[in-house]
Amino acid sequence: MFFIPSSDGDVYRSELENVTDVKIARLGSTNYHYDRLELQESEIDSNRWDIAAVLGTGSEVRVVVPSVSSRNEIGEDQARRTSYYYGWGSAFQVGDATNSIWHFGWAHWSDIGMWARTESKRFGLLMAHRSEEGAHIV
């Protein structure tokens, strides 16, 4: 899971197997209403996706994870969903998670949040409300 916490506004990667989150990019986000992560066409290879931080209303875009997945793994319609604010569905399993036993789901609504499950386990992450303490997840 990649996310922007309100504690420092940088970009982190979290894995279910690890307790510690890893900072992957300094971002300094301060606008929790608009700053977000989404998939965009790779700047290096047009057959791949980058994870990009989109700041404000989209005037500034920074690639934070280049070439995270191919267009074969995630189609254009699916990738476009990461830029929609409203919605819920299956999260994208990219990179090491592609062949994982975990399956993921998400929603932008704080009372649904994000979840991961296997045949015998389920883990959920909810945000109590949208505030400066909230985090945007992708």
C-alpha cells in the first residue's frame, strides 16, 4: 500500500508482513483534501504505469514510484479509476503483490476504508473522518 500520511505529508510504502512503513519519497504535502497518489503513464516506458503524486488541483505532478506495473497487468480503464475521488472496488496488485495470497479492496469513504484478505485472515484500515489527521490511500 502506498499512502500520504498527514504527519509529514511524504509518501510511504506499507506491507502487511512488515511492522515498519518505508518512506519512499519526500513530498511535504499539506493539502489533505486534494493531494493524492494515482497511476499515470510512465515517463520512461509507455507500456508501464508510474505512481505519481498529484498536488492541489493537478498543477504539480511528481513521479514517486516509476514503472510500478505494466499495462498488461493494469488496463487503462482500471488505472484511470485511481484519479476518481468517489468509488470503491478492487485495489491493484502490482509488483511483488501481483502473485500474493492477499486480495485487496478500497473505498474513498472513510467508513469503508481499505481491506486485505486471504482465505483465513482479514485486515481493515479505516479513517475515522476526513480531517488533518486523515491519510489518503492508494
